Amino acid sequence: MRKPKFPILHVWLDELSELVKDEGILIFVILLPLAYPLLYAMIYNTETQRELPICVVDDNMSARSRDFIRRVDATSEVSVAAHCTSMAEAQELLRRRDVYGILRIPREFDQRLWRGQQAVVGLYSDLTSMLYYKVEYLAVINVAQELNRNIKVMEHQQHTTAREESLARWPIRFDEVKMYNPAGGFAAFLIPPVLMLILQQALCLGVGMSMGRSRERFRGLVIPPTKHYKNTLAIVLGKALVHFLLFLLMAFYMAVCVTRWFGLPQLGHFWDLLGFFVPYLAACTFMAMFWSSFIYRREDCILLFVFMSIPLLFLSGVSWPGASIPPLWQAVASVFPSTWGLNAYVRIQGMGASLGDCRTEIIALWLLAGIYFLLTCFAYMFEIRRSVGRTILE
């Protein structure tokens, strides 16, 4: 057969044709990046827990304890769903999951306050979810702080003017500003980095399944035993361009459409996002091609790549401070594009950073793209030799 004039175009068309014909690959490269962001965003779209039901055990039964309970119930975080006469009754409600926390006012609560002593309030939270503890703690601590300020004013009755009373309640006035996540919600914190992790995982699964399909079709070979597949550079770039261009569209779908539909942070400019997506997707594509060269069955990519999602999220330093990760695991994390990509995307899209502000991450992504490109070329050179040897034997 006549050698094509543009081998990269020939390989690109072959790879695109194989991708379109295979339903399994289409699920990973089309359906997964389209549907997964919507699923995650819808699950966490509420952002924060509201009106979480708790129960109260009031052993004090004073006017001040009842006032404390009313103030807690008035907060937006929790709702007093039951009043119990004993801790055993409250624990039974917690065990049945009718409530998710117990607020206990001790018997000596009011007496200790009148004597000028420190009083203690007990909060018992269901820690099957950290969100339960967070909202319950915030509700109780805010009410306790307000009560502390009122007690200070009552103890200084000599302050007769409104100005003096205000100074006694708020000696130092401060304004709380929640930067980059005004609602303090889970979606704005978690979904943006997860979107970038979905891109990497979907790329690995799609390329891996494509590699496994090729080995099944060509009896263990990645490269078809034909005269068209001789140029290593053309093969690598032709195959990579199919997945790179497809996932570039998916990246902007996530960064623009999903982000806007669910009200996620959207401070990044188009050219900054493009300047980030190019090295990130290039590094992810070549990494997927290199690691997929060790796959010999279609199913192997699922075993190899799916389990990595949660560890890579933790290693990225997004859900857990990167400075607290041991040096060994920091070194392991640095070989994955997601470690640098998740942090760069959060800074660009969530904080309005420019490419210059993310210089370290962008340089690291370009370096990873170059390293994985060279490794992929070496892997494909080996596969070309195997293909040539098979052709000669046949």
C-alpha cells in the first residue's frame, strides 16, 4: 500500500475511527467527563448543612439555660428537634439517627455563671460525617460567645451610655471576610479540583482501553503490523492529538458550563485557562499513553487507574495541606500532573490568579509533559520493533 503523505494525519484518522467504533471507549472519553461533573456538582450543590436536627438535655432548667437553647435553635445551622430528660434517651435518638447531635446543659450551669465561674456546655456530635460536627460546633460556639459578651456588659453596670455598653461588648471590632469561598461551602471547595482529576482519570481510562483493544486486535501488538506505522513521532503525536483535542473541549465544558450552572468560583480568564489546560492535558495524555503501554487487556486499565482517584486527590494537597504531607509522598505526588494541575486550576479559577502567579505549577506541567513524551516515544519505538519483527516473520 502506498505510504501516506502525512503520517500524523493518517494515524490521527485511524485512532479517531477506532475511538468512534468502540462503545466502551466512548463511555470513558465522552459520557464520563460529561456526566461525572454534573453528578458531583448536584450532590454537593447545597454547599452547607442547614437546620441539622439535634436534641437537648437540659439538667439546669433555668431561664438562662432556656435562653441558651432558644438562641441555638434560632441559628441557621441546627434545629432543636427534641428535648430529652436524660442522656440515655438522647443517645437512643442519636443511635436511631433521628438526631445528629446532643446538646447537654449541666445542672450547675446557671449557678456557676452567677458565682463568676466558668460554666461548661456539652456537645456530642455524630462524627460519621465531619459536616455534622462543623455546623453543630459553629452554632453552639457562636451562641456561647454572644452570651459571654452579654455577661460582660451585665458585670459592668457602671457603663451607662450606649457607647460604653458597645465598647464593653466589643472591645475590638473585627470584620470576618471569607475569601474565595464566601458561603464556606463544600462544593466551592471540592468540586473545582475534582473536575481536573476527572479529566486525568478519564484520559487514562480512555487511552488505556484503546491500548488494550489494539493488543487484542493485533495479537499483543500496539502498533498495527503495516507499513504505515513506522515513524515513532508521527504515531505518538497522531494518537495523542485525538485525545488531547477531545479533552480540551471537555476541559472548557467543565470550566465554563458546569462552573456556571452550579455557581462555582469562576474568576479565571479565558487565555489563562487555555495556557493552563494545554500543558496539563498534554502531560495527562502522554502519561496515559506511557502507562497504558503496560496494559494488555481492556479491563486492566480499570484496575490500574480507577483506584488512584482518591489517593491522588489527597496527595495533591487540596483536601489536606501539602506542607503536612511527608516528603516521600510529596515526591510520589510530583510525578502526577494532577498534583500540579489541581492546585493551579484552583488558584486560577477560584482566586483569579494569572499564569505568572502559577509559574511553578505551569513549569512543572511542561516538564512532566516533556518527560512523559520521551518515555512514550521510547515505549512506542519498542512496539514498532516488535511490529516489524512480526511482519517479517509473517
